[in-house]
Amino acid sequence: MLVVMVLGVIAGAALPLQTNVNTRLRQSVGSPFLATFLSFLIGTATLLVATLAMDGRLPGPSAAAGRPWWLWIGGIFGVIVLTANLFMFPRLGAVQTAVLPVTGQVLMGLLIDHFGWFRAAPVHLGPTRALGGLLVLVGVFGAIGVADRVFGRAGGAPTGSSHGAGAWLWRLVGIGGGALLASQTAINGRLGVALDSAVAAALVSFAVGVVALLAILLATRTPWQMRRVDERRNPWWMWIGGVLGAAFVFANALLQPILGTGLTVMLILLGMMLGSLAIDALGLLGARRKKVTMFQALGLLLMIGGVALIRLV
């Protein structure tokens, strides 16, 4: 079980790496939608090869027979959250754009387990699990530097317009986006059980995302281009975002039936924070190096404690 939990943390750490990689890809192609589409396309190709290698076949149309419709929409949820974040960032700033979806993920993950939504095995939300979820949430706030900003140690208030009724609507969108991500984890896990293959479930999720993103590109008439940034050669690693994303979705589909949605979400969040702080501390993939603060380290400890409480139930 410990090995499986470590895999969840590693999968979570892949997400901030993917964000850095896709950010660099966006600089070369000029559009966030095009960068994400290319990332999804590469991820789909990776999962196609992996599915053929591991299963020896691809899921056919007959796989949909008798299955609930919601098994096939996990990829669309990911695209919705991506699009929402693009609009939230300039309106709410970086901190709220990061915190609000996490809030939705934690709450929805625990609720899915408690009520057995998406045919998940029910796990009662008792005081211990609730406290564990709260510790993870507080730990995330610390790990992304909210406390540093409150105490004036990280540049003051976040950027972006965060006042008025419109801002509160976008905050609800952020929380709802996090809930969709937790739902995606549960859906892909259940799809993996239905197809008897976690890698095939990840392939379906990515393929649906590719189709949705292609529709967005066509609707927005996004130009297709490739350019050099500051006349420097484009780094090879800007193309691996899709591989990292494929590994993340595969891990979700693999772990959810074993650990449940709530614990899977918490482990992934812990991995995300660890990966983000490692990128900042080491300056990985072209990121600017930043010192890890006391509040961030304390936040990670709280997250570990919260995961441990949830695991004890």
C-alpha cells in the first residue's frame, strides 16, 4: 500500500512540471489553447502506444455498450478547468486561481467517497477524515505562500481584480473547477475498472480532451505557428508535457479504485506542492529559483499529517 501511495505523490509532482513545460511550449506557439492541444495530442499518442503494448488491443465501440454515459466525459472536465483557469487568472490573481480549485478538489473528493458517487465504494466522512481534509487544505494554503503574502513576505496582495460580485462568481467557478477535477479522478478510475485497464481509461480521457480542444481551436480560429523565443533554439523538453500528463491521468485511473477518490486527491495535492517547491528551489526547466519559506515547509508537514489521518480511517 505504501508503494501505491508514493506513486500518487509522484503523479502529483508531475503536474507542476507539466505546467512549466507547457508554459514554455506556449511561448513558442503563441496560444495557450494550441499549446494544450499539442500536449494532449502527444499524451494521446503516448497512451496509444502504451495501451497496445500493455493490453495488446484498443477499446472498441462495444466498450460503451451498457455503460453509463458519464464514464466518457472525464477528458472534457479537464478541458473545462483549463479554460476556466485562463479566465480566472487575470481576474483573481495567481494565489486565488491556485487555492480555489484545490478547495473544490478536497471537498468533492471527500463527498464522492462519503456518498459513493460515480459508483465509488462509500467511505464514511467521520471526524478524523474531516480533520485530515482540513489539514490538507490549510497545508496547501501555506505551501503556495498565502501566509507569506498575508504577513507581507511575498510581494503583498495577489495581482488581478478581486472585488465585486463578478469576482465572487469567478471564485465559485474556481471551486467548481476543483470539484470537476476530483470528479474526473473518480470517473477515470471507474472507467479503468469498466475497461479492465487503467491505461486504456487514460487513453479514452485524453482522446476526448483532444477532440474538445480541437473544437475550441477551430471555433476561436487560433493560428498555427512555431517560433523561436529570443532567437534561441526551442528546448527538446518543451514537448514532454503530454507524456507527463499521460502519466498523471494513468496514475489517477490506477489509484482511485485502490485508495478511493478522497485519498487519491490528497496524495496528488501533496505531490503537486512538493513538485512546485522543488521547481522553485532548484530552478528546474528554466524556472526562476526561489527560496522555500518556513510557512511553505510547515504547510507541507500539515498536508502529510492530513493524508495520514485520512489513511487511518
